[in-house]
Amino acid sequence: QVQLVESGGGLVQAGDSLRLSCAASGRAFDRYSVGWFRQAPGKEREFVGAISSSGGRTSYADSVKGRFTISRDNAKNMVYLQMNSLEAEDTAVYYCGTNRMSWFIGSSPTYYDFWGQGTQVTVSS
């Protein structure tokens, strides 16, 4: 089992940057792929991006492509979401989730097993 804790959220202005962190504890984190998702009030959980266990493969939602970057440091059991050029539409609670298939970078939350509690990102326009 893996425990995840997200951090780094906050209130920023449009155009600003934030870096979210996903800290993992538990065994074999470096074997899991990790996805970032977000959920705005009244909306379903939405895929942001994902990274394979080695970090060699990533995928992104079209809405964040070119603005957001996912990276990981397996030595520290950390995954990061660098968010640049933030827009009001990026306002949501951001979650990280793990998938036991090391190569998986899919967009459906159904395939992610463990989740953190989320961190709030608010972008004012």
C-alpha cells in the first residue's frame, strides 16, 4: 500500500506559477506510475497528466499541455507538478494517484489505486 500527501497549493494570480508536490510513503513507489488529477466544485475529477515509474513517459491533458510539467524523484519518493501560466480555469483541488502498472499513463481515474487528500489551487483573474 502507498500513502500519498499533496502539498504546494495556494492562491495565485493568473499568469503565475506553482509547483505541487506528491510525497509517497510505502513500498516500491518507484514501480508505480503516478497521475495528477483535479476536481473543481460540481465537476468530475479531471485528468491533468501522468508519469511512468521511471519518468521516461509522460502524458498531459490538452488543456494543460505546454504549461504543466510532471517530474519525479524516486530517490525521494516524490512526484512534482510544475504549473506555469496559470489560468482561472485551473482552479480546483489537485490530487495525485498511483497505478501499479509501471508504464501506465492513462487518463481514467478508475485505473489509479491510491490517492492523496488533495491540495487546493485557486487562480484569481
